[in-house]
Amino acid sequence: MDSNFSTTSLDTLQNAEQRKVLDVVDGFRRSGLSSILNLPQIVVCGDQSSGKSSVLEAITEIPFPRKENLCTRFATEIILKRDDETAVTTTITPDKTRPQAEQDKLHGFRKRVENLRDFAGLVEEATILMGLDNAKNSATKAFTRDVLRVEICGPDRPQLTLVDLPGVIQASSSEATDADVDLTQQLVKDYIANERTIILAVVSAKNDFNNQIVSRYCRDVDRDGSRTLGIVTKPDWLVKGSANEQWWISLAQNKSVYFRLGWHMLKNRSEDAMSCTFQERNSAEKVFFSTSTYQDLPRDMLGIETLRIKLSKLLHNHLKKELPNLKKELLDELSKTESELSALGAKRATIAEQRQFLTAISMEFHGLVSSAVMGHYEQAFFGPIDTKTSLSATTNLRRLRAVVQDLNLKFAKSMRFRGHKYSVSRKESSRPVEEGIVPKDGSGGEDYVIDSLGEPEDKDSDLDGGATKPPVDSHSHEDDDGVKHDLTTGPIRLTRTQAEDWVLKVLKRSRGRELPGNFNPMLISHLFWEQSEPWKKLANDHIDEIAKKCTKFVRLALENVATEDVCGRIWEFKVENALNNALIGSRAELAKVLKDKSRHPITYNHYYTMTIQKERRRNYSRLLDKATTTATEFLNVQQFNKGTLGPTTKSFISPQKLQQALDETLVLDMDGFSAIEALDSQQAYYKDEMKYFIGVITKQVIERHLVDPLPTSVLSPSIIAGLSDNEVAFLAAELDDVVSRRTFLEERKQMLEKGQQTFRQAMGGLY
């Protein structure tokens, strides 16, 4: 048996171009990329005792140990490497389902020899370590998912990986349990499922073909046979000239079972010729296939030498086809790994690294939040404008200033629609001029209004505060977000007379020492306090809504700049408290505003007196128009019209009747007169205060406490600078699983980058 590492017959496995392609795959394997990428390899599989190990041995000219029950009970990966040194190194890749202690023990196995004569001893030692030393012992496993990796280096070695799999067992026996049957079958299926694997499906002519299940496995995973080459062994067991021999020859001709790669026949060494050299084995095979039975068959489907040539071309073409895909997969995996590493954030093992990490987060967070508060949406975080969803949707919520502006406008609208307790009708006072008696029909006079600016021209405003009424045929309206707001639960509607009666009742209960026809200054306070009762709830609701939107926005911004584990800790330790404090501050500010509102009325805005004067002028103008109409008389006279004298009617105002009509407009009921004056004064003051209140809530409460402080009060660099080392460690220290994941990804990235470099160096500009 050969004991050196020189095998000149292997030169047919690869030429210079093929070696260049194989250099890439070998470089990938050296970089450890076989655990990440499905690398091209040759797998030899078959039923038990089909001769597959002999096929692998003949291809590689590496003598496998022949001890019974050895080398067929686990997968053996043979990695051939071209190297200046000649050596054989064996390692074990343990089954991942083993206990960790057993995995560590098997991982520790690494043996190296410099002569193939010692190869059998290495395999036997590994077998014992796997617990397969005595397969006949019921306490010992017969098969395992552990993998024996054999690296054979030498200057003349091809760079190639071949795998010898345990023979497929179809039925349990005294030496193989049902679990063993399942294991061998699944092991073969797992290996041949790799689309970059070339399958050498070995079947023995000594056994009935239909009883050998491996060909069906191959056809299941490789339906068109594009990567399966059938190998027929032991043709020397066939009876010459028999029908059985003709059937196997027909199979080898690809007639019975079709594989696109075809079939090949080999004659391996018989049991009594195991000690002969590989040269002697090859010579005996040539003599056998030169007999009359096989002499008419094409030479390229017979014997090991033609198989090597066929396998060489097949492997080269397969690799050239797979290399672009392999390169793409490598780049995709590298990009994915870098993305996962980026998601973990910067490495932070020390306090300094942790503080730097938090500072970077706070600076990025500060930039995003500042931009959102100022309404600058240039950064990628804000994304494109989404007009198909509401402003409160996640895609639009990132644009915080736009959301706040919209909610402030809605608050102002709600104040105009629902801020007043009573909504007074646009009818003139129906209080009669004599004795203060209310007509039984409750009739009123003409409509009149005062708009939000105190101008009488707007006929669509109420006296309740300048609110524009919703359409009379609708009980709800829909805003820009498609959200319906119910308006039926708004202010209590009063006619002008009912409103004056309400004022009159309050007047009588707040009367002081003022003369009749005047009213106590505190009357306006009582009327205003009652009319503005809804303000507190509307303001609180607005604060809650803004606070919720700010909280959601801050969460989005923090998730954008911080890793998931750190984000949760920062939120609970810092951000949530800051937002709660901001909400508490806003409520405290609102309480101050409401307390100011509860004091006696104060205003130095000329709008108040201007509104009252305009209302009085308008009332006088209306009364004068009515009196003028009453005092108008008509007289029939003769008048020339186009040269013809004829009758016509002339109108004129009677001074006596005008004076009488004006006298009749006087209100003799002193309390009624005071009620009318007080109602007009209250409404003017309400309008003035409502505008002030809207401004105060949006500026002093919303902006001062909830929105404007977000960039500095939640998570700013100055806040991070003030943290203690313990606080920094609590917030930024990596969890054990994150550390493990980072280590794994860094090693993975290093392997992929090394593989990328190997690809460029080996292939140059070829791909």
C-alpha cells in the first residue's frame, strides 16, 4: 500500500484553469465559510456494502482503513489541500444535539501525522472518542451525526472536498435499530439536498437494483439528474452473458434509469486483492473491461481513469456555473451580517465606550427631535409625505410640528364650537318696551350677530363667542384626518330672551348697592365663569392628546437611534420620567391659568369696549331703521313725467311719528335693561378671553412644557454627561446574549471578508 503523499494519477482531476477555480472554494473553506455558505463538494453515497468507500478511495488514491465496522458509521469529509507541507490532520465536528460537555470534548480532538500509514490509527482513535468503538455492544451507538474531517495536504494534492457517507440501511437488525435506520437515511438526504453538491450515487451489481434505495433519494432532490452521476460497482459478480448482466449494462448506458450526467462502471479490488497498489488495481480493472462483454461499450464510461477525467470536467463546469451565485451569496451574507452588527450598535465593553455610545445616541436623538420640533423634515427618519393616512398615523407622526399645529387648530375650533356653556340665538331681544312683560308667543325680532372680530357683517356667527355653526342638516363634521366629531353634545341653545332671563336671574342674585338700571361689576364674573365652564375639560383633553402624540413620537425617534435592548432601558430609566414630568408641569401650568380665569375680570384690550360700542351702535341703527319705517308716510301728488302730468306717490318721514317710534323703543324695565347690557358685556368679554385662553394654552402650556423642551429635557448630551458610571453601565452595558451575538457576527464578518479577499485574489478579473 502506498505510504507517501505523491499521487501523480490525480493530476487528471484538475488543470491550471481548474485549480484557479478550485482555489476560490478552497480559500472559502480555509476561511471557515463552509459553515455559512453551501460550498461545492463531491458526496459519495450508496446502500450499505455498495462499495462507495472503495470508489472514493479509487478516485483520491487515499487508502482507507479496512477494519470491520469502521469508517461507515459516520460521515467522513476528506479535504484535499495543496500545500508545501505533507500531513494528515483529523478533527471532529460534533453533533449539535450532543450535551455541551461532549461537544467540547470532541472539539478538542485534533491529531496530525505525516504519513498515510498512520491514517488508520487516527480514524480508529476518533471512532472510539465518538463512542462507536464496539458496535456490537448494545450500550454503544452504531451510528452518529458527528463528522470526521480529514485534511490531507501535499504539494501534488488537488484542492477538493469529498464526503463518504454511511451506507443507507433499509431495515433494522440486531446491529442496527430503527433509530439507526432513520439516522443513516436522513444523513444522506441532508447532504445530497445541497444544490452545490455533485452526487456520486453508488449501486452494487451484486444486489438487486430495486432494493437499493439511494437512487430514489437522488431523484427526489435532483429530478433532472443534472448533478447526479450513477456509479455501478462489482460488475465482476455478474454471470457473463446472463440477462442480469445485460440489464446492468443497459443501466450503465443510461437506458433503465436516466441521469443527465449518465452512469459509469468501476471494478474495485476484491477481498483477496486489498493489499495491491493502486497501480495494480487500475491495471486489473483495464483487463476486466477489455473482455468481450464490455469491449463494445464506450471507453469513457468504464474504469477509474476515465471517471477521473469525467469528474474533472464535471466539477470544473459545475464550479464555474456556481461561482457567480457563490459570490452573490457571499456578498449578501456579508451585507446581512454588517446590518445585524450595525443594529447592535457600537461595541461597549468599558464605561468609556458605554458613555461614548450613549452620547452618540443622545446627539442623534437631539438632532432628530430638534428638527421635528422646528418643522424641518429633511432627514431620512421623517420619510416621504403620506397623504393617504391621517396625521396621527406612524408615517406622519414623525413630523411632530405638523401634528401639533393641526391639534392646536382643532383645539381652537373646539373652543369656538364647544367652549361656551350656552349658545345664544341670533334673534333680537323680544322683551317688550312696557312693563317688561314677555309675549306669550315668545316671538323675537330680526336676526343679528357679532362675529369673532366684533363686526356685524358676518351673518353666520353666534353671540356665544363668534363660533360658526355647523350645517343645520348635519350633526357631525369630518376633519382632514377623516375623524368624525360629534357636535350634538355641544352648548345648550338659548333664544335671546332665554339668555336675558338667565342673566336677569343671576343679576338679581348678585345685586349690590348699584342704582337700578345698572349692574354689579361682579355680575360679569359670574356670567363668564358659568359660560366658560367647558374650558377646563377642553384644555385637559388637548393636553392629553398632545402628550400622547409626543410620547409616540419620542418612542419612534429613540427606536430609530438606539438598539432594542438599550432603547427599553433608556425609556424606562430616563425618557418615561422626563415625559411624565413634562405632563405634570403642563397640568400645573393649566391650573395657574384656570386660577387666573377664576379671578375678577380684567382686560386692557380695546377690543372689549370696541365690541360693546359696535353692538350698541348696531342696536341703535336697527331701532332707528324700525322707527323710520314706522314714521314713513305716503302722499299722492300730480307730477310731470315725460311731458305728461299724472298722479304719483311720494314718501316722507313724519318727525312727530319718528319721535314717537323712538320713544317706544325705550326699555322701561330697569332690570331688563340691565340684563341686556350685561349680556352684551359678558359676550364681548368672553370673546376677548377665549382668544387669550387659546393663546395661553397653546403657548404657555403646550409649547412651554410639552413640545419645545423635548430636545433638551428628554435625552440630550448634557443629560448623558451628568450620569454616574453606574447609571451609564446600567443603560448601555451589553447583555450576555448581545455580547455572544456580537462575537459571533464579528467572527462571521471576518470570515466573509476574508472569503471576499480570497475570491478577488484567486480569480482576479475573471468574475
